[in-house]
Amino acid sequence: MTDWRPGRQLKLQTENYRLRSLTAKDATDTYVGWWNDPEVQNSLGFEPRQWDTARAAQHIRRFDNRRRFHVGIFPREQELPIGFISIFLEAEQRALTNIVIGNKDYWGRRVVIEVRQTVFDWLFNDMGVFKIYGKVNARNFPSIFNYKAQGFKCEGVLRLHGRGFDGTRHDLLMFGILRDEWQAKRQEEKRQEEKTQEETGQ
Amino acid sequence: MTETASLQHGIHWQTARQLLASALQVEPPQLDAEAAIGRTERWDSLAHMRLVLVLEEHLGRTLTTEEMLALESLADIAAFLDGAP
């Protein structure tokens, strides 16, 4: 599936996207723009960062491609990414992930689900991860949808844990999925796919 | 009678259907009684955001986190409206 080795760029493929670890050279105006975009950052519960390319490159360099990955999402045949997924391998076979689609033309196009499916298969099947979890602002409804659609369970509500860009406090939700749950869901999806193919004669 | 069938006799079933149809940008008859996340193709991330916002507009208040988390199907929406203050 991938020839990744510790310290090397992670490269994965989905049906519609190429995924590869970003490097400091990827700190383009487009990438920096996502960190400074109020709409993108507010959906995550943050203020725009007011970064420049040097600060963005510094951020990218923090990812070592050993336990920390910052992976760009590139539509096939395109040179610029539309977003990224960050992966943090933790102790006890846990992984924390977060994903940002910075290019708004791709919002609502199931990019998150497609990308995470491939990344989660890699984490559970190749990396020996036992549990994947993520944190989300309780007013980030699209992100909550994506967790639910991929079988995650809401494991906890941290009450009024964060403060939004407008100063109001909001709950922080913890979503998690275990390896067995993920693999059962993937098998069920494959069964459904085969059934549909049989029914349509494809 | 199944739980979903029972909810279809609730006073808010049609309202729930209209609100969900509005969020999914379809006509209410296009939604079957079993409409749910993962089952209904039009129910994507942006539709889910619209759903919460139309429910908040309908009720004139912000949904609590627990209420919002419970919305996974048309039946959930109807049950929520049946019990909503």
C-alpha cells in the first residue's frame, strides 16, 4: 500500500486524491492562506493565525514523518493541495488525527471521508494502531457528521472547554473508534458494494 | 408497530420530514421513512450543518450538544421534535 519507512515522506493514494507528507517548500501562499482564513479557522474554533510563509514552514518542519505526519491532500493531476491531514502516533497504540480542507470548493464533497478511509486503513492495518480519536468543536457540524458517518462514537463532552472566535464558549467533543469497529464497518461496506454490483450487473 | 412506524403517527413527523428535506435540498416525498446518516446519499456534511441550523431556526433557540448529537435519522428528528421544549 505504501513504501513509507520512519523519517520518509508518507505517500498514499485514494480514488480521487494523492496524499503525501508536506515539506517546507509546500508553505505556499495557498497553504498560508488557510491558516489566515477566518472562515476556515473559525470552523475549527480558532482565530485566524496571521502567519507568513516562514511561520508556516516552521510549522511543517515540526512533523518528523516518524510519529508526527502532516500530509497534503492533492487532487490527482493537480500540483497544489486542497487541504491536509495531521496524524500523531501516541503511546498505547493510539493515534490522534485532524483534517482541514482549506479549499472551500471542496467542502461538502466527501473529501474528508475518502481521505480518512485510506489513512485509517493504513493506521489500523499497517501501523498496528488500536484506537483513533479526534477532538471537535461542538458547533462544527460538518466535522461531527463526518465522524458519525465513519462510525466514530462520541466518547465525551468537555463542557464549555473552548472559546470561539466571537468570544462565546463551546463544548469540545471527543470522538473515537477502535480497530475492531473500523474493520467491521469496512467489511460491511465491502459487502454492500458487492451486493450493489450484483444487483446492477456490474 | 416498529419505533419508526410509531413515530410516523407522532405530531411532528411531517415537520421533521419537511425540515430534513429542506436541509438535504430535496422534496419531502423523496425522503423515505428510514432516512439516516450513512443511508441517505444527500445527507452529507453540509446538509448536516443546514439541518442543525434549520432546527434551531424552527425552535428559535440553540440546540444543546446532547440534542445535536442525537440527530442521526429522520426518526431521531421526529422524536426530538415530539419531546422538544
